[in-house]
Amino acid sequence: MSEATVDNGRRTWLITSAAMGGVGAAAVAVPFVSSFAPSERAKAAGAAVEFDVSKLQPGEKAVVEWRGKPVWVMRRTPEQLAALEKLDAQLADPDSARQAYPTPEYAKNRHRSIKPEYLVAVGICTHLGCSPGDKFTPGPQPSLPDDWAGGFLCACHGSTFDMAGRVFKNKPAPDNLEIPPHYYVSDTVLLIGEEPKA
């Protein structure tokens, strides 16, 4: 047997082995790479959520879960909206200009919402991630100023927010409550988690 015959035999086995190895690597890689794709449950967790605001009476708040976060949908009373007009001097960022939690353009107003009557905000304090409690009743109360107009109190460290989710001055929370992307698909149905359609 000549050396050329042996080399051709080795070459054939080498090519066959390499090809089979490549097939085996691909067979292992495909399920591994596809495991990086989000599951149906993960896709659902990030999906937009609909909420019918007509269920809320004036002064009521509902909590809707979106991306694992509590989103408050609050139907403010005329008195609660009127109180927002008088608070600018007491607030750390009355115009929602800070960028740590950027406020969507359609919510850069005193009431921080598309429809003044409804507040849509992520109910997580911007200090350490606690969930502020409802303190809607105006007037003196424990842990609140005597001229309290109603809003939210994070009892963990004392941060206070008005009825638009704007943080008061000299509080641990560095920013206003986050306003999630949202828009109304009809007069009463709110879609949380998507920007308004152009």
C-alpha cells in the first residue's frame, strides 16, 4: 500500500469525523441558543395591560400589575385636582423635568396624565422601592404636615407625594413617581405599557 493511499484514507476519516462533530455541535447549539428566547410567560409579563377606567368612582384607586410592577390608576375628584394647583412651591420637581425617571411628553403637565381626572403611575417609591400608602384625606395627620392636601406617604422613610405622584421637597425620594407608557384605546379603556399611536 502506498503512502498516498494511507493519506487519502486518513483524510476521508478526518473529513467524516469533522462533519459529524459539526452536526453534533449544531444539534446541541440549536436548543441551547433557542433557550435564550423569552418564554410565553415572560412575553405575557411584559405585555400591555388594558383597564376600564369607568369602573372607578371619583376618589377611588385601582392597582393593575404591569411587568411585575403595581400601576396605580386613580380617578381624582375635582377637589383633588384643584389642590394640585397650589403645591408647586412645596415640590422638588413640579414640572417633571428630572430625567432619572423620564416623564412622557403627554404627562408633562401639572396633573401628569393624559386625562386630568385619571392618574396612571407606578406605585413604587423612587427612594428604595417601597410602595407608598394612600393618604387621600386632607388635613393634619401623623407623619404628615398640618396643611396636607392629600396624596401618598412612603412610611418606610417618610417620602410624600401629591395626588399627581410628584415628590415633596427635602424628602429621601429623589424623583417623582414613574409614569408608565399608556394611552386610551377608547373613552374608557386604558392601555398600560404602550406609547400612544401616532
